[in-house]
Amino acid sequence: MSKVRVGVIGGGQRGKDAYAKYALEYPDDVEIVAVAEPNELKRKEFSKKHNIGVQYQFETWEDLLKQEKFCDAVIIATPDRMHFKPAKLSLKKGYHVLLEKPMSNDPHEVMELGKIAKQNKNIFMICHVLRYNPLFSEIKAIIENKEIGDLMSIQHNENIGYFHFAHSFVRGNWRNCDLSSPLILQKSCHDMDILLWLVGENCIKIASFGKLSYFHKENKPKGSGDRCIDCKVEKKCPYSALKLYYENIGEWPTTVVSDIQTMKEVKKSLKEGDYGRCVYNCDNNVVDHQSSILEFENGVTATFNLCAFTNNINRTLKIMGTKGEIRAVDSKNEIQVELFDTNEIKVINPKKVSGFHGGADKLIMKDFISSILSNKTETLTSASVSVQSHMMAFAAEESRLNNRIVELKEYYNQFY
Ligand SMILES: NC(=O)c1ccc[n+]([C@@H]2O[C@H](COP(=O)([O-])OP(=O)(O)OC[C@H]3O[C@@H](n4cnc5c(N)ncnc54)[C@H](O)[C@@H]3O)[C@@H](O)[C@H]2O)c1
């Protein structure tokens, strides 16, 4: 095979911008030959961009996968609750699969995909893109080289950012775990995965605490409206939809609010759609802060904080070893290594790759395509590896809801 032919299932933000874009940059390696997308406008635009024939433009994943296998691989970037079935069927049909996280919001289904992955000969990768982010790869190398001695403990923070949280987890697609998945799975299966990867051993115990403390009706300010557009206190509100979306027309997150990026259409969406709602008056139920404690087989411990109430959107880490410590901020692309014997601070700025997630979206696509071309079977984010990080997130949620320390081995056994 000299070029990989790919069908994209779900032509939304991730399908279109994170992955299919790669084909336009590297047309010699990959060609997008089909799309399944129910939104007509998105489907047509996507097809035009990739020159997809009418017979390969499908409305749903079912329509695409009903066909005899007609290309080499599929990318599945549908909403969270629509991952398991298309992934299972695609693998059965013999496609190589790149599947967006989470694998499923049901632990039984995650375990089932894990079992299928073990028997499957094709590439089956999960979009745990952070493993491809040069900053995290560098941290992994520093730990493995024992520069900071033996790893003892990690503090990891996911700073979601107040407006990002309001957009995605109060007004948006991931606001309600009954419609998508719990925050720790949806947002932080990435972080569970990074912790697992950096420690390099199985997680054995997890405890977690957290609540939806702020974004609910009891905190609705006096005089506020149900929509920002007719709210008397909007100007003083940091979560104002008008401020957020009017100032970013043509860019994320406004591109999520309306298919047509004009002031008139965005205004209309804020008048009628989900994204114009007061943040204290939505149908959200996911937590706005959550803290977890983890223990790994080699005795390494970790704390993980997930929080809406931050100004920056980034991940910050402190990694402690017997001979030194690492501090890292992904948004600054900066790692500091401080060794105890010299007290010198070495600053590392890993080589930047253009694109979202520090270039990781591009690098995961590159690995997916090159693994297919070179007949590799295992990759950095093979589904068989990703099962554990998903199960850690489910276990954290179980701990939070039922106020107990969860032993991972025991927890797994329920789903075998
Ligand atoms: N890896 C990451 O870092 C990362 C980041 C953001 C989102 N995600 C995940 O990616 C997935 C997609 O997120 P998004 O932001 O692109 O959302 P999106 O809503 O922009 O895209 C999803 C697309 O799927 C389409 N769709 C709905 N039903 C369909 C069907 N039956 N058949 C085919 N397509 C269908 C929708 O119309 C939409 O265009 C989600 O699961 C999300 O959790 C991953």
C-alpha cells in the first residue's frame, strides 16, 4: 500500500480540523475518500474540501458501515455516546481504526473493545493525543533516563479555564453526564492515561472527591436573565456568552455555536440555542472541580486536580524523584528540571510542532498513517493500552459517588 484511504465518521470539529486536515497537508500518504455526517452543510463542505464523490457522502455511520469494505481505515469522531458501536463494527469489517476518546462511557463496553483489540490484527488506536505531545514525550524521557532518580510522586493539575468550562461543560455538549459522560472520563481519561504512562506501572488504588458547587440556580445573580442577550447584569459577568462568542467569530469556540460565522447568525444562536443560556440556568450536572489520589504498583503516588476555576487553560505538573524534581507547564511549552545536588535549574522547551494540543493531533495522525503503511500492529495509544486509563477514570467516578477507596483489581473483576 502506498497511500492510506480513509473514511471519516463524524465530520465535526475533531473529524474535520484535528484529523482530516492532515490529508490536505500530506496527500501522498493519505486520502480522505468518504464521510458520514448528518449535518448537510458540514457534510457538503467536508466533501468539497476532500473532493469526495457523492456516492461516498453518507448521512450516518450506519450508512457508511453498511457498505462492503471500500477503504483501508476509518476515523471515528462522533459524539461520546456514539463510539462503541461504530468502532466494533468497523473492526469487524477489517478497517484500521482511529477512535476518539472516550472509547465508551460504559465500562463494560470499554472492556469489550479491549478484548476485541487483543484479538484484532489491524491498527486500533485511541486518540489519547497527549502521549504525542512533545512536552509529555520529553518528560517521559527524563523520567526513564532516571535524571531525577527514582520517581516517587506526581502532582498533576488540569486547569480547564473558566470560559472553556462554561462553554463545554455548562452550556455545551459535555454538560450532562446522562447525555455524554462524567467529567473525569470525558476530560481526564487523557490525564489518567498520562499518569499511567509516566509512572509506567499499573494503578492499584484510587480515591476521588468532587462536586458541582457553583454552576447552578442557587448562584444565579439578582437581576440576571435566563439568556445573556436579555440579562441586566451581563456586563459584569465573567461567563457572559456575548463577550465570549462575539469576540471570537470565525474561531473556536464560536465556530461550535453556529454553522454560519456571521454576527447575525451567532446572535440568532445566542437568542435561541444552548450557548446563549445563563450559566446558572442550564441542565448541566457534571462536577466543576474534582480531586483524585492514586497509588501505583511500584508505590508511586499521584494527585490529580481537575478544576473549572482557572484563568489559564493548561496542564501543570510537578514530578518528584529521589534526586530532583520536574515542573512543567504545557501552555508555556516549558519543563524545568532541578537536581538536588547542584540546585541548578535546567529549562527545556521541547521542539514545537504546529497545531492543536501542542502538535499532538498531527503527530497521532502521522503515527496512525505510518503504522498502517509499515504494517505495525502496536502503537503508543493502542486500544489495549487505553482500556486501563478509561477504567481508572470510571473507578475515580465510582469512588466520588460512593465515597470509597476503589481497588482497581477488584473493580476490573466486575466487568470480566
Ligand atoms: N482527543 C481529544 O483531545 C478530544 C478533544 C475534543 C473532543 N474529543 C472527542 O471527539 C469527539 C467529537 O467531538 P467534536 O468536538 O468533534 O464534536 P462535534 O459535535 O463537533 O462533532 C461530532 C460530529 O458527529 C456528527 N454525528 C452525529 N451523529 C452522527 C452519526 N449518526 N453518524 C455520523 N456522524 C454523526 C455530528 O453531526 C458532529 O458533526 C467527542 O467524543 C469528544 O469527546 C476529543
